[in-house]
Amino acid sequence: MLVAFVSLPARSEDAPGIAWPEPGGRASISAPFKGSPITVGVSSRTAGSIDSLTWGGTQFVNAFDHGRELQSASSFDGFAECLNPTEAGSNADGAGRRSSSLLLGLSVGDGRLETRTRMAYWMRPGDLAGSCPKGPGAYSSPLSDDLLDKRVVIGAAGVPNAIAYRATFTTATPHAEGTFEAATGYMPPQFDRFWTYDPATGALDPLSPGPGEQAKPVILATPDGQRAMGVYSPDLPQAGQAAGYGRFDFSKLAGAGNGTVKWNCVFRERGIKPGAKTYTCYVIVGTLEDVTQGISALRTALTGHAGPPLKPSQAEARGPLAQERRTRGAPPEEGDDRTPDAGGGEGTPLYVGTQAECNAGIVTVDPAFRRCATAPLGATLGDGGDRGETALYVVLAPRDAAGVVTTNPHHLGGQTRPIGFLAPRGSAGAPLYVGTGRECNAGVVSSNPRHLGCATAAIGSVPR
């Protein structure tokens, strides 16, 4: 793990002490999906913002200048681009190799990537853009005092092609109102088919190129649907709003490499006081079908609400017979894409709560579970052997327990789905325990043998 969090005067370079683990000032994390790694990369050039996301030989991110990438930004008080702290840098940075934003912290390890960035204003002091309705903002430094802390984990909520993107904006001064672009993805211009997807009904409908926002998740795809990226947040739309997911078509901009398309995940607030605000968006990649299935699976895992009806082939693969096969350790049938892979390979990534009084010790499939701090544990085994390995399930309903890992397929009388097996007790990896006391979290899996002061039993280990 590489960590450096320091306080520095504003300047256009990384903080001293930041060690990039890859050549050229780069860091990346990867996880497998359908035979190819999903790889997320950040760089010094863009102050730690995501400038590369690849899968299946395809680059999903346009990093032509410092206003693109997959990044976070905010704007305040109706000044738009003239009061617009931006993670990757400023308009003046152009396509250059350095950012006006200041990277203060970098942490990489175990499939997780975290950064802390002091964001630059998009427009330099006194400069104007076409979208500055109130004129220049009242700031004198190109570097804002606002911070962005970002946490990125691949395999959110047990969905292998979903990336949890948690952004914490710490504003230094009060504002009457603000727009927090928690995540926005600028993509190559070939992703020029715009879709909206309703994870409750399974309805996939075409969208106009916009620009515009709406209340349902947005997906950008290639014309053949073989590559797509979508965005989902269980916290959108916000109360009283019918917006939150935007799309923009800049694919016809002149100049080599200049064409791009964009989606965003947006939250709006009023009466903003100095301090931190945290938002989580989930970025889903794959084919168009992979993305729609991923969004539905995320909604179910994170909210406990049932998804759309399954196709006949999917229903057969995920029905009672398939569950019985999994419980017994038999390999899943071909096409059972919601169950762990056969052959003892990795199943579902697991995380453990690390924040005191915020479910510390509880094992979950969601790296942003209940917006509390977590740490990766490893992953379940995709298939059991013949030694009676413990089968694990994730709670889908009731909602207040959704995401919790359990040994009980009927936990709290609600809905669960199987996520794989533990290695036998004594194996290498993180040891896990299950509550055994009635009315004391019986069935809940934990890393703490005395979780909540209740009786537990050792049930095996999570391979790292």
C-alpha cells in the first residue's frame, strides 16, 4: 500500500512523498470479468483522476484534455464554469502533461484505489468562458481550497462489472447552492448511442443525444452494443427532483482527438456549509446487455428491491435446482452468470466494515456499505469441493440488511442469493465467524470472533 496525505501550499505538481507504483506516474487496479480484466488507471498528469478504463481491448475513457477523464467536479452559486473546482485540472492545462490541481494523497492496494486532491478552478482567476452567466468568480488563486477524496473499488455489491466510485467533497466556504458532479465519464466518440434503463422493469429505451438530465440511469454504447458504460446510484433521483443522470454529445467537435461523449451522476444541494459531503455512484461496463444486467443486480443488492423478470434461460439457471447444485458444490450450468464460476476460481469479492459504531466487523459485498469505511478481505471460492466448505449468501431483502453476507439462505425470512464458498478452517486467508446466538445476529458473517459480544463459530477463511 502506498499512502501520502500532507498539507502543502498550492502548486501544480504532486505532493512530496507520493510514490507511483507504475512507470510514468501511474497507478491502476484490475479485476476479471468475462475472461478479460477491467482495469482502472489514474495518473500524475491528471492529479489522480481516472484517465483510463479498459476491458476487452477497449478504452472507455477520453483523456484528451484536463476537463475530460472520469472525474469529479463541483460548481456553486450560479457561476457555472467560473466557480468550478475540478479534480483533473483547469482549462488552461489544455492537453498538457501537468495539472493545476494538486494531488495530496494516493493509496493503492487489494483492488482498491484512493486519492485526495486539492481541486483547481476550471477557469483561471478573471477568465471567462461561454458558460459563465455571472461573470468571473471571486477567487484570486488558480487552486481552490476545496478537497476531493475519492475511493474506487471494482466488483461493487458482488457485481463483477460494477465499479463503486465514492466521492467526498470538502468545501472550504459556505455557498447558497451547489451542483456536485460526483462522477462524470467522458468517452470516445464511438460510444454515440444513448440509452436509458429502468432497473425496476427492465425497460431499455433510446435517448436523444441531449444535452439533458433525467431520473433513470443512462448508458452510452457503441452502435453494435458490444461495448457500453452506464451509471447508477441508489440515491438518485433526489427527493423532489426528476434529474440526476445526464448525457451530452460532443462527438462532432473539430480537431483530432477532440470528439467526445459524456454522462454524469449529479447531486444538488442548498445552504451548503463548510465541510464534507459524500456521494456514491456505480459505473458499470461491458456489453449493453452486461450493463443492464449489472444495474439491475446493483439495485437489488443495494436496495433490496426485486429486479425485472428474468429471461427464460436466466430463470432456469438461477432457480431452485441451480441453487441446490451450488449448495452441494456442483458446478453451475452454462449461462449461470449470476453465480460463482466453477472450478474453484474466484467468486464474489468481500469487504469488512472498519468504522467504529458503523457495523465494524460485518462482512458485506458492498465496498461502500451504508456509506461506512470498509476494507477488502479477498473473494469467495467459485465452487465447493468435497470437504463440506461453507456456502455463503448475500441478503437482497429486507432492505435494511441488503448487502450483508450470511450462511442462512433464508436470513430474516427474506431474499438472498448464493455468492460462493469459504476455504476450510485453517486455510490461508482471513478467518471468518458466524453468529450463533439467537436474536444476536445469528447467521451474520463477521471477521470478529466476539462480534457484538455474541457467541460465534469459526466457519472458514476468505482466500486473498
